[in-house]
Amino acid sequence: MEENPTAGLLKDDEEIEVEYDAEGNAIIPEKMKVTGLCPPKPVSSFAHFGFDEGLMNIIRKSEYTQPTPIQAQGVPVALSSRDIIGIAKTGSGKTAAFIWPMLIHLMDQNELDEGDGPIGLILAPTRELSQQIYHEAKKFGKVYNIRVVCAYGGGSLWEQSKACQEGAEVIVATPGRLIDLVKKKATNLRRVTYLVFDEADRMFDMGFESQVRSIANHVRPDRQTLLFSATFRKKVERLARDILTDPIRVIQGELGEANQDVTQLVDVLPSAPFKWRWLLKRLVEFTSLGSILIFVTRKSNAEELVSNLKSKDFEVGLLHGDMEQAERNKVITMFKKKEILILVATDVA
């Protein structure tokens, strides 16, 4: 990726875009709601975060040219060591909003001793999201020689255990696999002081509530906790009340609103045969416009749909939870490279 040498820097004659009221308080960007006791003011430039030049150099090479709304408000909150409830959609820049402050937090801690577990712990509902967060943490953490381990079901438990035992300041994991590693004594949670739950609503949808609560209960109480979710349903709200301390709530957009970057068209069909005819009638047109991702609820439905589509000479990929990780990665790579234009997946794949 080409370097952006001006990312986060203000020109001499450039006006700061954050507006202030008569009392000098920053006006929160439109559709950004902030609640909680004495929240820090938002910023308008990466330069205002106070990061050192090493981290700024990595940010300049990233796709960001200025902080996204969730970063503009969320990073100052996290840097002030406050707990956060962040409600933001995918693509909002929330991953960087918890990774950058985590790196600053790590540099303020004592180095790991032999046998220590991580200082930063990030939990995500799926292996794919865990891998995405892992790559972001590696990218930004390399300037400080931060060691990061990614652990998820479907990967080699032996390899993940070995990596944890060798020592890592950060572990990114799915809840079930982290518990496996702790039970095997491959790692421990004694040093965790920066705890992140990403896409908490999806964790609950996938049945991870008990694991999430167990992990939170086994992390020291003087930690900093950041909870991110696309929605704020009652289960997530109850979790936040139980595991966070005096949090600042940062909401980008309206609670429960649809992603404005996606045009949603709803057709309600009475049965599977109607769905099949509807799909078959439109599939050629859809593939002429780009890639197609089809979600189904069950593995058997996914396999049946793929078989039917292949019988009509469509090139189709399949993803479900029982596939080996290497096979899953191969299918995802083919879909990203547009070697296949149609991907059928279960909703927990």
C-alpha cells in the first residue's frame, strides 16, 4: 500500500473541522452520541492523539486520512483509561479504535516474565474476524515489537498452545478456544489489564454468553474493558452493566438502524421452491454486477443449494462451520480474487 505522508497532519493554514460551543466544548459530530461521566473531547486529526512518530508512520501508510467518527471519540476515551461501550457498524474503523490505545497501554506495563499470559486480550466471535484483528494488531504493533497470537477453533490447538507458551503481549481469540488454552495451561489471564469484546452481539447470537462472562470473571477487576457491538440489545446491555465500570457510551449512528452503506431490498417468499425460482431468475443479472454472498441457516441447506447451482453451471463456493481452516481460507481467497463470483455460507461460518 502506498504511503500517505500527510495522513493525520494539519497544514499550516488548515482549519480544524471540530466545532466548539460558546463554552469551548467540542461539538460531537452528527450522528455521534456520547454519554457517561465527563467524556474526553473528540479530536479531528491523528496528530491530536499524541502518538509517537513510529506509530504515526504506520498510520500514514494505512488507508486512513483522518480519524473516523468512532476513532475521533473512542480513542481519546480509551487513552484516558476509561471503559467503553462502542456501538458502531462494520467498516467504521472501530478495530483501530481499540488497537491503537492498547499499544499505548502495553508500553506502560512491565515486560512479560516467563510464564506470564497476555496483557491485552481481544475476543471475537469468529475465526475470520479474529484473523482480521490479528493482522491489524500485528501491523500496528510491529513498531513496538509486540508479539501477537491468534487462537480460534479449527486451527491447530498444538501450534496455538506453543505460540502462547512462548509469550505474547496480545492474544486475539474466539471465546471457546481461549478457554481451551487456559484449561491446558498454555496461557493464563493474570496479566490481562486491557480486555476487548468485539461484536458482542454476534457472540451472544452464537451462544457464547456463558464463555464471555466466564472470561470476564477470571480477569483481574482493575482492568480496562472495551465492549463493541453493532447493536445494543438487552443481553448486551446486561453484560455491559456486569463487566464494565463507569463506561463511556459512544454510539455512531442510531441504535438499531440499518447500515446506510447498504441498500436493503426485502422480498418475502412463502417456501423453498419460490426462493429457488426467485434466485435462479436473477442470478445471471446479479453476477454481471459483481460478487454474490448467499447466507443460509443450515449446513445441509447450504450443501443442497451449492449442488443445485452447480447443476446449472454456476461456479460456486461453500463455507460452513465443519470445514477445515485451510479449506475455508482457500474458498475465501478465491472469492476475494473473484475466481468464484458466488459464495454460499451458513450464518455462523
